[in-house]
Amino acid sequence: MTRATPEFLMQVYDRLFDAYGPQGWWPGAESPIEVCVGAILTQSAAWTNVEKALARLKEAGALSLEAIHAMSQEELAELVHASGYFNVKARKLKAFAQHVHERHGGDLDAMLAQPWEALRAELLGVYGIGEETADDIVLYAAGAPSFVMDAYTRRILSRLGVEAADERYESYRRLFMDALPPDARMFNEYHALLDKLAKDVCRKRGPRCGECPLLDLCPTGLGEVEAD
């Protein structure tokens, strides 16, 4: 087992950054509301389908809290149809818009400007927003240092031999939060770089271990290369 020490996690980050360069996430977002909506729509969805839903919202002039709050759930569901689970996601988007309307007078910037720990706790109290979605919003919309965990990151950690205390989301998140300085810009790049590695190289099936910049750090990858 590899320990999630500051030195090891920074070595992983430096290797990935040197290999792939800055990623500039959130993908294509032009405003905080686009990040928030995208974070909700990307639940159980491929990003290409989320992009289609965001494009429909933009075309309809509905990519704003005011529009989402004002329109019916049925209208909204039709616009986000491409993202899948569209009725549930429309309800989640309506709940988010309603929350910002009631708690912050519809001012998303005011909501995002509060201390990030308070923002994260508040988001987790909104219908349809779980830990990963909350961290997406805190990191990418508010620009605050809360590390985002996802299935891609867990896969890479597992193959590197890094284990959390248990399988809970928070246990994996704490590996990074406890070991690294609270740097939102670095957390942004780190999460994006891990996702790029998982999609392009450290794939669920057919990993390309020979192309991996982390190969010499990865017992799983070294085993795959030796087996070949």
C-alpha cells in the first residue's frame, strides 16, 4: 500500500502537469451559473450529453437562475432531456434556483462569496446536491479549495495502491485535503489532470499503462507491463 503523503501526492501532480499541461477547467463554462447547472446535469451523464443540454438552455435563453426559477419543471425537463434522468434533474435545478431565491434573494454571487466551508454545508442541504456536486460548485464556481472526488480519481488511487480509511466519499477527499495546501488553483488542475489520465490512459478497461507518466509509481501498471 502507498501512503497518501504530501510528497507522493505532489509527485503525482507534478508528473501529470508536466505531461499534460494546464487543463483550464470547468470545461467551456462562461459563468458561475453554467458551472452550477453543469455540475447538476453531469450526475450519471457523459459530458458530451451535458453539453447538448447546456446548449439547449442557452438557445432558449434559460441558462440563468431567474429563468430556471420561473419556468415549469416540465419545460425545464424538455430542455435538459439530452443529459438523461431529465425529470429528476429538472427538479434538482428548480430546487437549486428556489434555494438561491429564498436564501440569497436570487443572488448567486452572494451565495458563492461566503466562506467555503459554510457554502459547502449549505449546498449539501439542497435537494439533489451530493458531496461531489457540492465540491464541483465550491471549487469551480466559487473558486475555493475543496477537492473533488469522482470515480476516475478513485480508480487511479486504487491502481496506485493508495487506500482511504474506508469507502466513503469523504474518506477519499480527506486524503487530498489533509496532505495538500488549500490551493484552489492547484486543486482545480489536479482534479482535471486525474480525469484526463483516467479517460485517456488509465481506462477502466484496456489501460494503456506503457503510456502512463505515473508508471514507475504504480504497482498495478508495472504488473501489467511485466505481464505483457
